[in-house]
Amino acid sequence: MNNTNTQPLTEDDIANYLANTPDFFERHAELLATVQLSSPHSSRAVSLQERQAGMLREKIKALEHRIMDMIRHGSENVVLSDKLMAWAGSLFRVADPMTLPAQMADQIEQQFSVPQVAIKVWDVAAQFAQTEFAQGVSDDAKVFASSLMEPFCGVNTGFEAARWLAEPMTASSLALLPLRDGPLHSGPAFGLLVLASPDVQRFNSTIGTDFLARIAELASAALSRLR
């Protein structure tokens, strides 16, 4: 007597059976040799072993690409670290504090290929109060600098800091680095380091800011001589 309530066998049923019966192909090893699959690279059918070998080759190739990316990024990090060390060394060799901001900006442009750099410092010692780097900063700009808990990167939407640059109209993207005594994220800012580029993607909002934070910390330590 047939059971009319019996459900037809589905592909999921077969897949579950094979997944829960690992010794099935041990008992029916001859089936593996007859299984034919479509090739992802052509219209011909290939054996299961050939398809598995192809998948393995693709996985190996993907791993090779990842390893090469890691090596490349590692090499780029070494280059950046060397440039950062060279820049930090140049700051130690500046004998006259009065020339420090200008030389710092020049070295950033050269070492890191930044098209434009500007530096403003406030609350400086009396002998530096009339210098260009200590003038022309509004109270709003000072409050804004203190509000930055990390370097800001993004499109130039008319920031006051952009007007400190030699060619503000060509500054499409900016990195604004607050200068502070002590850790970057605490205390009021005593200055602002501005990096600018005509490339809108150079300092876009999605880039990491860890390296810029290191630059800000070194710049803050060096410029503390002006206070």
C-alpha cells in the first residue's frame, strides 16, 4: 500500500544525508570517478578531482596575492618610518626657534610629498608674539582646534585654516592636526598643523589617521620650544 503523504526527495535531503554519512563515498568509491562537473573556465565537463584541483589552485593564488599585499604594505611602512625618522631628526637640528615652524613645514612638504603646509601657534612666549606663525588666528579657529580629538581629514569646505596656506584656492582636501602638550587627545590645542592637496582624495575622510597622529605628536613636542 502506497503512502500518499510521502514527500518527494529533495536536493537538500541528499546533501544532508551525504554530510551526515561521511563513509558513503568510502563504500561507493567508484562514484567519485564518474562524477562530472561543469568547468568555470569552459563549457566542457570535468571530473570531481579536476574541479577540486582547480579550486585549490585558485585558493593558493588568492593566498599568494594576500602575501604579496602584506609584503608590499610592510615595505611601504618601512619607507614611511624612515621618512618620519628623517623628519624628526631635522627638527632636532633647528637651532633658532624662530625659524622652526617654517623649516618644519618645508621638511613635511619634502619628506611626505605634501603640496602645501601651514602652521599656526598661539599662546607663545613674548619674543615670538609678533611672528607670522603666531598671528591671524581667530578665537573660533582656536576652539575648533581644541575640539579635534584626532587629526581631521576631508574636503576643504571653507575652513579658516585653509586661508593660512600660500595658495588656499588649490586646497581641495585637508588634514588638520591639532598641536597639544602631552597626549594628542587631551588638553586644549596650542596650534594647528595644516596639510593640503589639490587632489580631493589625498586626505579623504576614510583614510587612517594613526600616522598623522604621530606627526602631530612630534610637531607638538618640537614647537613647545616657542611657548
